[in-house]
Amino acid sequence: MPSKQISAGGIVYRKEAGQLQIQLITDRYGKISFAKGKRENGETIEQTALREIREETGIVGRIVEPIDIIAYTYHHPQLGDIQKEVHYYLVASEGGTLKPQTEEIRSVAWYEPEVAWERQCNAGYDNNDFILKKALKLLGVRI
């Protein structure tokens, strides 16, 4: 039986001068993604999502609602097959200073929804397409 690993993260958004903006990170592999990471002992999945967003991007967020879960299996050289579940939430930016955690990610920035979607389609992970699409739909954005 493969061991299970739970991660959590979010699609962070803010309103800047009345304009909706979506946060995207560029991960260490140069791909577009969203802040996320592994759950630590004693944390709820929601706490994990907010901690990882704060650590990776400097932004303090508030969970608005769950978006969905991505589940997949990957092979770890020492541990064998691992079932991974990534829980994504829609997260409103409440403050903080945008600053990438360079040990984990290359960069982080805010984008207009259409630009965020274009970047995801061109340089993101395929299994994240529906996560961003659902988040944008929850925010009332038509793609």
C-alpha cells in the first residue's frame, strides 16, 4: 500500500484599485503554479494552506472556500510509491508583503485573471488547469 502525503495551498486573489488580481508563483522548475506544501503534524489542512502561502509568498491570507483536490501517485527513490493529495482553497489576500521564498520558488507576482489563465495554459501544470478555472469561476470571471 503506497503511503499517503497531504499537501495544501491556494489560489490567492486580491482587489487592487478595483481590479481583481490572481497570484501565481514560478516554481523551482520554472513552471507556473500556486503556493502549496506538505502538512505538518498537528495542523489542519486549512492551516497548512495558509502557512505555506505565507512562507512561500509573504502574503497573509484568509480561506474563502475549498476549490478542489488533486490526487496522484509519484515514485520516491527511498519510500517507493506515494499517493499525494493536494487540497486547494480560494484565499483572499489580507496583507503581508509579496516576497518569494527563494529556497522553494523562483518568483511570485500578481496578474489580471486573463493573463493568469494564459500563463497557466502556456507554462503551468496540466492538472492545475481545472483548479484555476474553478477559482476564476468562483470569483465570477469568465474565461
